[in-house]
Amino acid sequence: MGEYAAVFQKSVDNPEQFWADAAKGISWYSPWEKVLDASNPPFYRWFPGGTLNTCYNAVDRHVEGGRAEQTAIIYDSPVTSTVRRISYGELQGQVATFAGALASLGVGKGDTVVIYMPMIPEAAVAMLACARLGAVHSVVFGGFAPHELAIRIDHAQPKVLVTASGAIEGKKVLAYKPMVDTAIEQSTHRVDGVVVFQRDFVTAELQAGRDHDWQALVAKSEPVGCTPVLATDPLYILYTSGTTGMPKGVLRDNGGHAVALHWTMKNLYDINPGEVWWSASDVGWVVGHSYIVYAPLLQGSTTVLYEGKPVGTPDAGAFWRVISEHRVKALFTAPTAFRAIKKEDPNGERLADYDLSSFACLYLAGERTDPDTLHWAENKLQVPVIDHWWQTETGWAIVGNCRGIEELPVKEGSPTKPLPGWDVRVVDDGGKEVARGQEGNIVVKLPLPPGTLVTLWRNDERFVKSYMTRFPGYYETSDGGYMDADGYLYVMGRMDDVINIAGHRLSTGAMEEIIANHPDVAECAVFGADDQLKGQLPVGLFVVKAGVSRDGGEIAAELVKMVRETIGPIACFRDARQVARLPKTRSGKILRGTMRSIANSKEYRTPSTIDDPAILGEITDALLQMGYGKKES
Ligand code: COA
Ligand code: AMP
């Protein structure tokens, strides 16, 4: 048995022993009563009774352990021409003082704080300060429009909101504060205070009595220590797209999260304390939570926080510059970033300008790594390129190639094998395991390992219904795929209405809810069409109400604007078209999957339940005119 197989076997034969051993990598104030409480399935709790502080583990213990001078965060911002290094000692001071500032605004253990920040170190400082106090943060990605921020404010009910005056997105200057003000106006929950980090290229107006200038507040605040919390106490809520307009508030606890993330840094990513790691994502996504902030700091390594894009800031050599300038050992990003680089610099000529001798591995996730991108990156970089599969819900990878244990051969199209702790199965719709090579629903046998979602915030019922009901005893991933004879998993895509745009997860259902609000629209369907750069893009088809005679193009433009203003620019909703009718089953269910197949030129079978098969021809024509699908031969 190889090293990976042995470790994996140990983790499924005796998960409690396995994770108790991993928990030794974390400093605890008091030990847990038991490793796993399985008394109330499907609500499993890891390390109940144990106390710790996540911020202590990510910051203070490294200072105490002799890493005060080591760089914790390298802030690299081509959009503001800044490079700043923050040592663990400095980070401790900043986090402790900002925690004091939050405490002065009444934030304490168990309170929630919403963070709406661009990619600046203060975003990480705010997250860690919450963890220090035992407060629960909820970071909202900056590309979401005020309406989405308002939904999250109302659901998370924060005492305080932390933001910045603005961001530079590529070449655009964005003022955040007006968006925050609109979101606060739109929400019914009232925040006690707003803390604004003023950036020098855009100044926010502060509302007296409610808003506080970050720097001024910090100047009059005292540093505070770490509050011990239970392993099972919440650390953060991260909202992610479900199948409706109401996102799911994934809840992560403190103990399991710290144990699992710390374990992955060496065992999955092969990163040791003191080494430089770069996750080119955004703190607003799960990858940013886990691998820009928590995991690298829990490991005592150095994390690069990059405020820029793979291309255009200033060019397709941006990633190579960061790797060479900061001696990065490994980079984690989404395949779409590499497709963007490949498009601008197909021969990889920019690589010649940089010394990448520090670079050992590229990790890709967020969407399937297509073979073209895989081979291009392997050829140009001459290092292993490792795909790995995970979800906001899981917090860390379900399937990957554990290079810190044993590097397995890469097979294109597969993220390799289940990580230790993950008993992954492929089942048919009736829950029966299918043969190797046959496609089905990917599920994970319960209990999930530590660090995964413990529930949905204030919605146990939706947690059970969304993930634990369809296949009793298993977590439903909503991804489909198959396992080959060697145990390699192939993830073929979502089985629900969630799509992946440039590694960002969005809900077509949420887009439909917005479009349906247009006064002229009778019904609509939004589905994902394959896109060479971004993986998928949303396409909308709509039917107008009887008596509406306006130009369909005009209505389509209004729908595009509505989605952009309501969800935000990252929805990338640019393609809508009027059709006379939509294909449906006889019971009235819109056949989105069939339309998706047509748009993506995939074989499909006309469903036997279809009301009128002739409509599929009309849809094919409409999609062809939009540039999707191919003519029937
Ligand atoms: N704040 C505000 N707006 C944002 C934003 C943010 N943080 N991030 C993106 N947007 C905006 C963009 O400016 C763009 O607006 P536009 O329609 O006015 O041009 C829109 O949202 C779409 O953004 P994006 O999908 O990122 O497209 P892009 O053309 O700007 O960049 C890529 C394309 C491929 C370079 C970019 O998507 C990328 O770097 N992807 C990597 C994704 C990633 O790291 N995912 C995390 C999971 S690991
Ligand atoms: P998110 O919650 O935003 O991380 O998105 C999770 C979804 O992205 C998964 O359910 C998958 O559909 C997709 N995904 C993420 N990583 C991969 C991967 N390596 N291969 C295939 N799909 C992936």
C-alpha cells in the first residue's frame, strides 16, 4: 500500500484517532471531552468541550514561538503600486488593537460583524480581530451589488459593518461607501456602527454618530487579548449561492476548522512554516477565507495578498512577477485565471522575464481544470499542476492530490483521489452505488470531517433539506461525476441551478427571480452556457406577457441592467433574448437542462414528458442567433 492509501485508510477506519492526532497541530486552552459527538445526526460536532482561539493559533502563538520578525502577510497591489510586508509581530499588534476597536463599539463573543472589503491587509485584520473576540464574521465579496449586501445584513444581523472607502478593480476606481450606504438603507436590520478604512484614492463621507474612521478609531483603542471559545462555537458565516435568490449562510466552527486547515497546509499543499504561499483569490470567497487568511497563518507560513488581476495589472506577466519577487513556493488559483493569461500570452513569452526557481507547484480549483489549461500550465511552468475539487460548504478540498503525503500521477480531467477524511461515493438517483466508470451523484458518507459546514446560519431546516435528505446518511454535493477503476474521481458539473462563472459561484435561480420582476416578462429561464474564458456564462430566454408589443431587444437590455444592479457585475449576465414560448413538461416544468444541452451543442434526448417538442426547434434557432449551439445536421 502506498503512503497516500495508508493515510486514507487510517482516516476512514478510525476518524476519531486520525483527527485527534491532527488536532495536536493546534494550541488548545483546554482539551475536548470527546473527539466527535455523533449523538444528533446529521448534526455532527468535532472536539466538543475543547477551548481554543483561532486568532491565537494564527497569530500570537507564532510570535511567542519565535516568528515575530517573519513576514506573515505580503500585500502586493499592482493597482496601487504598493508592496507591504507585515511581520507576525506587527500583525499581532494590528489585530489586537482592531479587536479593541471593535470591542469599543460593543462587539463581543457571539456577535456578528459583516466585512465588505477589497483585497487589502485590513480585510484579514478585521477577520482575525473578530476571531480574537469570539465574534462571528461574515465577509461579503466586493463584486456584489448593494441588494446582495442588504440580504446578507438582514440575515446575519451584524452589530458592526467594516468596509473601506473603495477599491481599484482592474483599471476602474470603485467607491464602496455609497454602495454600503444604499445596502444599509435597503436592509431592515440596523447596524450600530460602520468602520471605514479610508484609502488615499477615494475618500468616503462619514455619517456622524454611525460611521467611524478606521485609523482614528484604532488610534484611540487599546489592544485586547484572545477570548477562549468552544471548538464548536461559530467562527464565520459565508453566504454562497443556492438555487434561489436567498443565499445559504454556511457556518464554520472554530476547532474543526483550525485542525483541518492546519493539516492541509503540509499534507495537501506541502507548505511548511516560513515558506511563501500565494492564493490568488479574494477574501470574499471560501478560497480566500481558507487559503489567503486562515490556513497559511495557522501554519506559520507567509501568505501573499494580491490586489490585482492575472492580466491587465499591468500585463499577462503579473503572476510571474509576484512569484519571482516574493519567492513564492506554490500558487493556488482558478483555471480561468490561467485561461486569461494563455489568451494574452499564448506562448508564455512573459515567463522569460522572471526567475521562477522558487516555484514548486500550481494548484487549481473553483471549476474543472480543462486539459488544455492543464497542459499549457505544465509545459510553460515545468512544475506539477494539481487540480482539486471543493465547495464553499466543505471549506477545504474533498478530492485532490496530497503532495505532502505522496504525489500521485495526474490524470487529466480528474482532481485525483478523495482526501483523508472523505468517504466519497457515486450513487444513482435512488441512492445505490453505481459501478466504476458510471456517472451519478457524488455524495460523501457522514460524518463529514472537521472544518466542513456545521449547519446553515439560523436555518437548520434548510441545512438538512439541502444536503442531508435526498441520500440519508450521506452529504449531497450536488455535483455529478464518476470514479474510474483506479479510484480517481471525475467531477462533471453541478446537477442543480448553480453555475460557475470565472470560478465564482452564482445562482441562475436568483437571476430568474430578478428577471421575473420585470413588468413585461411572463416567464423566463436562465441557464449556463459554456465559455472558453470563464467556464460558463448565464444565458436568459424570456417570454413577454400577452399584449406587450415593445421591442424584445430593449426589454433584454433592461433585464441585463436589472441583474447587474441587483446581483452585481460578477453575475456577467449579458445575454438575454425574447422567445415566443419556453419548452416545458406536461406538468409545466421548464426544461432548463434540455436548453442547456442545446446551447452547449451536447447530445440530448427529447424528454418523453415534453408538452410540445416543436418548441425545441424554436429554442435552437434563438440560441443560434445568440451564438450558442450548432445547427442540427
Ligand atoms: N469588486 C467589484 N467588481 C468586481 C470585483 C470586485 N471585487 N471583481 C470583479 N468585478 C467586476 C469586474 O470589474 C467586471 O465588471 P464589468 O462587467 O464592469 O467589466 C465583472 O465584475 C466581471 O468580473 P470578472 O468575471 O472577474 O471578469 P474580468 O473580465 O474582469 O476578469 C478574469 C476575468 C478571468 C481575469 C477574472 O475573472 C479572474 O481573475 N478570475 C479568477 C477568479 C478567481 O480567482 N476565483 C476565485 C476562486 S479560486
Ligand atoms: P464554490 O462553492 O464557489 O467553491 O463552488 C463549488 C463548485 O465549484 C463545486 O460544487 C463544483 O461544481 C465546482 N468546482 C470547484 N472546484 C472544482 C474542480 N476542481 N473540478 C470541478 N468542479 C469544481
